[in-house]
Amino acid sequence: MRNLILGLLVLVLFASAAWKLKAVDRSWKVIERHFRPEFFGEEPQLPVVSGLENIPADLRQSIPVNGKVILVDFRLPSSKKRLWLVKNQKISLHCRVAHGKNSGEVWAKKFSNEQQSFKSCLGTFTTGKAYVGEKGLAMKLHGTEKGINDNAYERGIVFHGGSYVSTAFILKNGRIGRSHGCFVTEPRDNAKIIRSCASGTKVIVVGHRFR
């Protein structure tokens, strides 16, 4: 008698388990049906936003399809990130860069090609060799525009790093520090620029001239 009761219990348990499995299977079929493509509308096509769109249009036109270029916009205040390193149509670096101390304080208003002017210069440059000098890791520049920036090499206008191009300095002083005309970025940014761009990379610098 006891064996009969045990047998009936086993049958009941198996029947219950089978019913639950069928119920689960039906539930999954309902779920799967709602994941079939025809249950979804057409996926909206989101616009492709390129970081290049944030670069001013006149500078953006100078970006090559392939290769590298450094763009500097001295029309922006020194507290803003105004240097872009673009490689193969992608922004590799966007950072702050100092201008010359006689070009202005927050805004660069005056530019020069003259020795000892301590002003920034505009125009197109080509990067030269990397070296280690009194300012640490640095990179020479060759100005390519006569009367505009062709004295840059003799003036010692270079890329180098400086701690006065930091957020902490801005919070304390309301602006970043200024240079003697060199393109000064934070040391880690300077290292990336030089590692990527020494010897032959084009640099394009724009700015407003105030009288």
C-alpha cells in the first residue's frame, strides 16, 4: 500500500513539473514574439556628430584628409581650450595653450614677428626637431610666412610645457599664465604634441588684431 502511495506521489510531481515546463515554454514564446523585428518600428537614424564640428569653420577647412595638423585659435580667451591636434580627421588632443605676455592678458590682442617683443605670432608654421632644454621637453618651430612669422625660429618660439597652463592656476588667477611668445601647454599635453608632431607637422595659428 505504501509503495502505491509513493508511486502516485511521484506521478503527481512529474505531472506538476511537466505543466510548469510547458507554462515556462509558453511564456518564453510570448517574450520572443515581442522581440521579433516586425514588432519594432524602424530605428531612427541619429545624426553623426564629429568632434571636428566644434572647431571654427575657417580652421576646419585647413584639416587634411590624412595626416596631422595642429590648430591654434587665439581669438578665444586663454581660459578656454584653444589648441587642437587633429590626426586623420579625428581630434587627438584639445587643450589650453598660452600666448605671449605682451600679446594681452586673458585675450591675445597684439602679435609680432620681432625679436624680444614677447608677443605671439600668427600664420602657418612647420614643426622642427624635439629637444630637451631649460624648459624641459620642447619642439622648435619654423615660420613659413615672410614678415608674419618667419623670425619664429630665431626668436626661439617653441612648444614647451608649463605648470601655469593648469586648471589650478586659472582658479587662482582667472587666466592661465603667459609666455615669451612660445606655445606653452600642460606638460602631459606638451609631451603628446611633441611625440606625435615633431619634424614636419603643419601648425596653423589664427587670431584677431586689435589696434
